[in-house]
Amino acid sequence: MSDAIAAHLVVDDPERAAQWYASVFGARETDRIPLPDGTVFAIDLTLGATTIALAGEYPDQGSSPEDARWHVPGPGRGDRQRG
């Protein structure tokens, strides 16, 4: 893992969120996972050295917008996740 921060955000509309991050912050899409019905399961973005994974919400499977995870590396601390 690099020294960059990686965030995993659950949003109600990954495509709309990705467009917003691109227009406001200049984020660049690096990967997209479509579902068979054409909707988007997740989109990965880069913003400088930061990776942002935007996933759709699926409350019936325990995934909602209240779920957020990020990786903050640091010397002597190991990998830490908060949520």
C-alpha cells in the first residue's frame, strides 16, 4: 500500500457522485463495475494520490450511505480503518 489515503464511500447514485467529484475536484475515473441490469455497482476514482471508491447503496444487504471507510497509512501505526 502506498502512503496515500484510500476512501470507500457508499452513495445513493455512484454515477452522479463520480460526475460531481470529477467536475468539482477534477477526479479521474479509473474503474467501473456495472451490474447486469445496467446500473453501476461501484466506480473507482483517483484524486491526486488519493483513491476514492464510490459504491451504490444496498440497505437490504447492509450497505448504506452511513458506511464510510478510509485507509490512513503511517509509520509505526500499520494500516488503520475508520468507519
